[in-house]
Amino acid sequence: MAKFKIILSDPKAGTSKVVELEEARATPLVGRRLGDVVDGTVVGLSGNKVQITGGSDKDGFPMRQNVHGGVRRRVILSGGVGFNPQSKGERRRKTVRGSVITDEIVQINMKILEKAKQPKEGKRTGEKKPKETAKEETEIEVEATTSNQ
């Protein structure tokens, strides 16, 4: 059965964490494509939206957006995922994996698109403290010092 290692990154915070999914928790991802937006409950982040950005199979071949299906293919690449050209115009035939997640995928990269809305401190209790202006604070301090003398 499917076992995935999910690398979940948060672009706003600049952090990432690893989540491992096995068996029944991994099945909602099988058949999804690169670029799909998935509900965060699949990876344990309820209320969040995450996007599938990449991955690699059991032998380390990267997934590529423009290769259709979930199979390995030998394609001619001039750059991008799976090939870094050393000179201008260089092209090479490289093996890459298709854009559909299958049981042979081991690692899936995802990023958080939308975080869950969390209520703020003041809105939870329904009470609001009146804010004092700087002028009012100085008037209070002056009154306190004059009454003490």
C-alpha cells in the first residue's frame, strides 16, 4: 500500500515540516496531480488549504508537471525540474516521473496556500478594553503626582 513522506512548507513563515502518511491516510492523495489544491486535513492541518508542488519516486526520479500520467518517461529536457544545463542550449534525455501521484511515489512536496482563520484574543471574550490616549495617560499621571504632594 502507499506510504508517503510529505514535506509541508509554509512560505510566509519560511519553515517546513515532515509528515509521514501510511495506508488509509495516504489514499486520498493517490491519483492527484501536481498543482492540485487539497484540504489540509489530509496532512493533519484542519482548515488549511495546501497545494501539491512536487515529489519523487522510490528510485529518486523527480515528478515533472508536463509529463502526463504516473509513469516514468525518458524525455529531452533543456532545463527545469530534473536537469540543470551546464551550457547555453544544452539538452539531454533524462528519466522523470509523470505528474500523477501513484503508489510508487515516496516523497511529496506541498506548500500551505491558506491558513485556518483563528479568532483574536479580544473577539473570543467579546469584551473590549477602552484604549487610553497618550494625552489622557499624562493627565492621569499629573493628577496622581499633584494629589500625593
